[in-house]
Amino acid sequence: MNPAFPFLTVLVLLPAGAALVVAAVPSSARLAVRAVGLAGSLATLGFAIATTVEFSGGRGTFQMVSVHPWISSLGISWSLGIDGISLFLVLMTTVLFPVAFAAAGDQSCDKSFVAWMLVLEAACIGSFLSLDVLIFFLFFELTLVPVYFLISGWGHERRGYAATKFFLYTLAASAFLLVGILALVAIHANETGVTTFDVRQLASTRLSGTEGVVLLLAFTAAFAVKAPIFPFHTWSPDAYRESPAAGAVVLAGVMAKLGTYGIVRFDLELFPRAVVTLAPLILTLGVIGIIYGGIVAAVQRDLKRLVAYSSLAHIGFIVVGAFALTGPALSGAVLQMVNHGIYTAALFLLIAMIYKRLGSFSTADLTGLQSKAPVLAGVFTVTMLASIGVPGLNGFVGEFLILSGTFLTHRWWAVVATAGVVLAAVYLLWAYQQVFHGVPTDREAAFTEMTWREGLYMAPLVAIIVFLGVFPGPVLSRITPSVDRLLEHVEAVAHPRVPALGRPERASTLSVRVGTAEYRATRGGVKAAEANRPEAGK
Amino acid sequence: MIHAAFLIPLFPLAGFAVLAACGRRLGNPLAGWLATAMVAASFVVTVIVFAGLFESSSHHRSFTQTWWTWFSVDRLHVTASILVDPLSMTMALFVTGVSALIHLYSIGYMEHDGQFPKFFVYMNLFVFSMLILVLGGSFLMTFLGWEGVGVCSYFLISFWFDRPSAASAGKKAMIYNRIGDAGFLLAMFLIFERTGSLQYETVFARLGHVGTGSLTAIALLLFLGAVGKSAQLPLYPWLADAMEGPTPVSALIHAATMVTAGVYLMCRINPILYRAPDAAHVVAIIGGVTAFLGATIACAQRDIKKILAYSTISQLGYMFMAAGVGAYVAAVFLMLTHAFYKALLFLGAGSVIHAMDDEQDTKLMGGLRRIMPITSVTFLIAWLSIGGFPPFSGFWSKGEVLLNAYGFSPLLYALGALTAVLTAYYLGRCYMLVFSGQARWTEARRSGDGHGHGSGGEALHPHDPSWVMTAPLVVLAFCSVFAGFIDLPFHPDLVFLERWLSPVLGDRLFSHHFTASTEILFGVVDGVLAALGIAIAVSLWRTAVNRREVEPAFLQRAWYIDWSYDRLIARGSTLFAGFASAVVETRVIDGAVNGVALIARSAGGALRRAQTGYVRNYALGVMAGLVVLLAYVLSRAFS
């Protein structure tokens, strides 16, 4: 299965190499620094596109796998692979980094800024591609360091507090992940005599109920903080608020997905039974996040904090989709990771443009911007509507899939989550009215329209927002086979009696009761069959 | 030629794209003409498709055009498709027709506006969305249009966004609509769960397997969506505020087309309502009560657009009443005729507001009959139509509704009949205040009491507007007079609309049959009711300007409903959210995090000497360790 060309290894090493090059450039050569940063990230984007082209849709398994044993005695290996779940996250990452560079202004000439950003990109891509749990952990941890320096070095007023809080909080949570990994590997080794960190082999570990639950909680602790999931989110408003523009884009757009990706890739793959057991709990946290994030966002007076809380709500949707365990919900969750990355990044970029001109994030200081800058207002409107979930733009497809899929197995959670759809309109339209409507005062007199350069890096994001809203087919058709494979695995482990019932192969078909007739409505449901009994879903 | 149907929404979409890209370069008035031409082209195509459909046999009058797969996961397969059938084409016909006229009118009305091209960008996008709404082949396509019109409505209500009231009104409309949309979404989840599809044809074919409880839930959830979109109790207050938008917007979106989307949805899901009679009764009762409530409020308003807004709420109530009792033909019939006379009323009001230099208070108007003859006569026709005076169109359509309401329950009929009197009365009051009596705008100006945005001191010279504005008035007046003849009750051959729609409604048509003499009796009663309302209005308001006794405060304040929403819900939830943010978030959740940090720090005090205490150094340490590890992995792995 090894392709002739090691796409994935190159994807990780290219930005890392670019970081080394930047380190070698003298810091006085500011334009060279910027050029290397931009070129490095663009080249990575090029490779990601090539990977996407090379990726063959219709298959759910890992592709382009490259395994190079490292410490054979411990079963640790440099093993990378890509499937429908990680493919578009990698693509999104490689889109957002050049955009972040372009938006960083003078910061993109600072040698250390550029180097840290490139290290961060390599670490993020590495996390998405690792099939070895230990390598994943190393990359996952590696992301913390650049972000710490990006916030503390180039952030806003309270950057020190925000950076420290972020670093310590996430580091503490990661300790659980490390312990969880080692425990899982030990159990697996005990059971089979084989010591391995390969997620594909670890997935077949037979865990007792308690073991599974404890390990799931250990893994999820790290992911819940990173995503963040309610109530582990309080670092995020501070970190997003104090980050420089590029940092906020990467934090909310890419790094948050490390958490949700971790849930899908490792929680579902490794602990299917525990996932089924704990699903109600985590679904509840997700739904609380949706509602609570929306409510708290509604009273924020600071645009960046507002987006941070809105992000909490949107991550809640993704978490709900991941734990609902149906095809539409999980595909929607994966798609929504990409969607959320794009429109949240766009919102942070637009807010940064406002800050650059007026030096404030506070809705109290801003008014009437639409008459000064109609194009900027228009782009903000499109992005806002995508975030609200208006059909025709990308946010809707993900949300709809998540909610309709969740409704099949966990009806009342879906019903409450749907209320979040109303809240999103409340806080975003309120903010828009404060900032863009009204008559500009003297303060806004000098507010200028979006420049060509700003338009240039916003254009791809807007294009993606519209494209994924109208024609998500090409993306979904590559996500779905991997999601199906994962759900089959979950079902096979969580309900081992299923094959005995003579289900068709590639089964995981849930039957939706429609009166007396049965329609095979959805593939990949775990508890769906129960949920569709008349009294279920309570 | 019926396969040209895909062009119908495509023209306004193209207009939107062109205008969005280079509307400012086209400028005023070219951008307006382009937009109008696009909608007119869409109307022409609709007529052609309509004619084609008319010629084909009644079994071939329904087909789906699929464009592409919107998204598909497992059985959740959603296509971008349109459904062409008599119902959707009837809707498309009047939507494009009325839209084209209002676009034309807007060229004159928006003449002096600085954002002229942008107005038409939104208008074309609106028409596109509205056409997707009515033509959509699945619940989700309808929802796409449903949200699209909602967003356009938001844009256009807050079109003059420098006015805080306009900005708030736009936001309010969108939020009320979103509440309804949550119902629509939940209905779709339930439909998909129960039938495995969202495509209309498939869903309706599988209804037999769905339990009555589920069907009732689906119907009520969809009705919640309709209540939000069509401004029914309890989600109606946004429509009165929506009058902040430019008057052509009020005519097109908040009278003729968008707000009727809820009624369309009820007609579209008639197979569901048929199987869920309880839900249908709720629809009928909410409709009846809203019709009455809206009419009472309209009796005491002084802002000309507010009168018309509450009148729209009331008329929409009639339509829901009809749909609820199963008289879908009557609902569509009233929707059609209402589109004509209500658009005419709004455009007439627009002419008046234009002439009065943006004054909207009817108490500051008067005596315009002679100065603005075309506006006055067309307004009069609209009044007689909406009042149900024979033989104007409203007489026939409202008569249908009332007759069917009687068949359902005499109580509902009584409510409807009372509302009919009120309808003829409040618009009579409006007409009298605006067009007859003393010209009060001269004194108002002199005493410097101009509420408008005009330059107070200058003398007003009101006159009928230019032809681009009067031509739509005349065409709509013509339709208001004669549109009733598409569904005459006298002979089975004359019920054109009923026969045309019968393939969609099938055997679910309301089957209450009355004898010819009963029908004639009801017709006479309707005429008398209308005449009664007109007579009261004329006798009370021919000369008077203020009559406190018939304008009680609780009606002027709209039964205090909006006020109590604001006090109870808006303020309450703001307080709650403030509490969540200030106490739960800051003190409890984040407080716990910082508390843990504090404990750790004090416990670690003893160790502090060994540590530098700088996170920076830890971070670098972590970094160095990780990089060395990864580099080692790589070197070993690839060696």
C-alpha cells in the first residue's frame, strides 16, 4: 500500500523544514523571513492538494500508509496514514496557515513568529496523520509550545496570563492522555504479548467495562480541554482574546479540531463499548455547551470573546455528532470540523481587520461600520450567516447532518441542541447590529474599506464557505466511507452479537420502524434500533 | 416547454450575481431596470411553463427536475431539485408577476436613495429564494428558500441601517423567524426518522405507515415554522416592526409573498394535515384568533403602514383558518387575491408617503383624493376588495373561506364574520383619514410638527408619482377587481382554480357541500357585512380625525402583547444570560480552574526554589524534549 512517493511524511516535514530554513535566515532579512514562511506554507498546501488528488475516495481504510519502525522492542513506529476523516482536516490546516501568514502583517516578518508558526503547522499535520498513538501524543504536545510563545510574544494586553493558563491547563490534561496511552498499551501487551502503539492494532484490545470507561475518560480529558468541551473551556476565551490574529485563527480553526479529531479517531476507535456507555454523559456536556455557549456569548461585549463562546457552542455540535453514533451525525461532525475551522477563522480575521483600523474589540466602541466599508460588512455578513447555519452556506450542511443523525438515536438531545440554532442568530445578529449598523461617529471616520490584500486572503475562505454549502458532495463522499468503517467497528465491538444475527456484510444497518413496515434508513447506527422503538429516545 | 422550469429561479439568481458584482457600476436607474427585467423574464418563463402544464393532461402536471445531489449520507439523500405541479406553478406565477410590478415601482420609489443598486441586489436574491421556496422538491429545498427569504427580509428591513429602529426591526424579524425555523428543522428530523426521506413525493407516499401521533407532531412543528414566517399568534410582533423597511419591501415581502409562505407550506403538506385532524384544528383556531386579533389592532393604529401590517396579519389568519378546515383551494384563492390588493394597498401607501415627504401618520394627512387621483382610486378599489364588497375579488375569496369555516364550526364562522366587518371598517377609516376630509398636512408643516425626515419648513406639493409607480398600481387594481373570477361558485365549470389544483389536493379537498340557496344566502350576508363595515367607517371618519372612544389605548398598544414579550422574555433572558456570564462562568467554572491553580501554587511553594517558576522555561524544555524525541524517531525510523 506504500505509494512510491511519501506524501504524508513530506506533509509533516515540509513546514518543519521551512521552520529550520527560517531559523537560518538572519532576523534582519525581514522580507526573506516572510517569503520563506509564506512559501513554506503554500508549498505544504500544494502537497495537501496533491494528497487529496491522490486519495482514492470510496475506501474507508487508511491510505498512503507509511510505517517505519523506530523502537521495535516497544512497538513504536513512525507510522502515518490518512483516511476520509483526516484528509479534509489536513487540507483545512494547510489552507488556514498561509491565510494566517498573509493576515499577520508585520508579524510575518518576525523570524521567531514565522518559525513558531511553521513548527505549529508541522505539529498539527503530524497529529492528524499519526497512526501511532505515541507519535500522536508527541505531536499533540508539541503544538502547545509554539502557541504559548505566539500568545505570550505577540498577543494583546493580558497575554501573559492567557498564555500561562492555556499552557498549564492543556498540559495538565495531557498528562491523563499519556497515562491512558501507556495503560492501554500495557493491557494490550498483557493480552496478546505484542507491545504496540499502532492504533489499528490497539483497536482490537479487549477491555473490561471499567477499564474501557476509565481509559476513555483519560483520553477524553485531554481532548475535552483542547476542543474545548464544557466545562473545560475557560482557557479558551482568554487565549483567543489575547492571541494575535494569526494565533486566534490557528487556535480556533485548527487546534480546536485536534480535540474533536482525537475524540473521533481515538475514543471511537479504541473504546467503542465505553463510548456507548458514556455517550449520554458526553452528549449532555455537548448539548450544555451548545446552549450555555450561546447564552454566554449573548452578553459578551468583546467580539473575540463572543466568537470564543460561539465556538464553544459549535464544538458542542461536533461532540454531539461524534457521540450520536449514526452515519449522518458522524459524517456531519467531521464535515463540521472543517466548516467551523473555515468560518471561525474568517470571523477572527475580520475582527482583526477592525482592530487594526480602530484598535478595539469592544462592541461599545464600534458602530456604523457598514456605511464606511460595505464590502467588509458584506464578507462579515456571509461569514456570520454561515456560522448561524443558514442553508446554502457551509455551516448548515454539517449542523443538519449532525442534528438529523442524532435525532435517530438520541432524540431529546437533538431537540435541545436545535434550540442552539436560535441562539446563534441572537448573539451574532446583536453583535452585527452594534458594530456595523448605525451612524459612524468621528472615531470611525477614518475607517477604511477592505484592502485588496485583505480581500485576497479572505476570498478563498468565502469561496469555501459557499462551495461547501452548495456542493458538499465531493467532500462528503470521501468522508462517508471512513465514517462507515469506523461505525462498523464500533458496532462490532459494542454489540458483538450483531454478526450472529446474520446481518449483511458491511452491515451496521439500522432499521427505522415506520409503522409496521421497516425501512433501512441509516447505515451505521449503534443504538438506533432501540431508539426507534416507540418508547425509546427518552 | 414545461422543461424550461429550471429557468424560473435562474433569472433572478443571475440578476443577483450581476448586480452584486457590478451593481454600483451600473448605477441608478440601470441596476433597477436590469433587476426588473430579470424578474419579468422569470415571469414570462413561468407563464410559458404554466401554459404548457395547462395543456398537458392532468396526470402529467407534476414532475420533478433534479439538478444535483446536495448532500447524501446513508439514506439521507437530498437533491437540489424542483417540483413543478399546479400548486407550485400557481405560486410561482403570482410571485413573479407581483414581484416584477413591485420591482418596477421601486425604480421610482428608491430613485433618490444612495444605496439604489444594493436594494435591487437584495430584491433579486429575495425573488430567487422565494421561487426556491415554492418550487423546491423536498422539505429541505423549501427550507433553503425559507431561510433565504428570511435572510433577505432581514437585509431589507434593516436596509436603512443607520436608523437604530430599522436595525433592531431586522434583527427582531430574523430571531422570531429562527424560533419558527427550529420547529421546521425538528419536523424534518422527525419526517426523516419516520419515512427515511425528505422528498415530498416519497414522504407523502409513505405516510400510511406513520402513526397519527407522529403525524400530529410533524404537522404542529411545521405549523410552528409557518407561525414564525407568517406572523401568526404568538410569533407575530415582528411584522409590525418590519414596516421599518422601504415600502416596496413591505408590499412584496411582508404582504404579498414571503409571509404567505407559511400558508403555502400548510397547503403543500395537505396529505399530512389530512391524516392529523387535531393538528389541522389547531391551525384553524390559531388562524381564526389571529385574524380577529390583527383586525382589532388595525382599527386603532395611526401609522398607515402599521394599519396595513396588522391587516396582513389578520388576512393571513384567514388563510390559515381555511387551510386548517381543509379548504386549501380557498386558502390559495385568498392568498392570490390578497397578494394583489395588499400589494396595491402598500404601493398606494408608498405613493402617499412619497408625496408626504416620508410622513406615515394618517392623522397628518387628509384631503389627498383630488390631488392624487390615481393613487386615491386604486386605493379605494383595494379597500373595497379587501373589505369583501361584491363583486371585487376579496368578496369571492373571503366568501369561500367563511363558507368553509361555517361548515367546520359556526363559532369559527362567527369570528370570521366579525373580522370581515372590522376589515371593511379599519381600511375605510384609513382611506377616510388619508384621502378625504381636511388637508391636515399643511398645518402640520406650518406648526413645524413634521415627524418625517423632510426639510420641515418647505411647502409640500403632493402629486401622483411618475408612471413607473402608477403603472403597477393600475395593473394591481385591475387584478384586484377581476381576480375573483378565477373561482366562481355558480357553476361546476367556473371553479377554475379548484379544478386546476385538484391533482395536488386530490380527494382531500374539503367535501362540505352546500345547497345553491345556502351559498347565495351566505353571499348576501357577506355583502351585507362588508357594506356594514364600510358604512360605519364612512359615518365615523368622514370628517373626524380623532375618536378616542373607538381607538382605545389597549388597541393602540396592540393588546400589550409585544410589550409583555419585551418585559418578560427579552429582559428576563438578558438578566439570566448576564447571571450565567458573570456568576456561573467567571465565579464557578473559571473560579474552580483558578482555585486549583492557586492550591497548586501554594503547595508548590516549597519546591519553588528548585524551579524557575517561568512557564516560558518549561515550555522551552518541553519543546526541546519533544523535538529531540521526534528527530530521534525520524532518524531511527528511516535509517
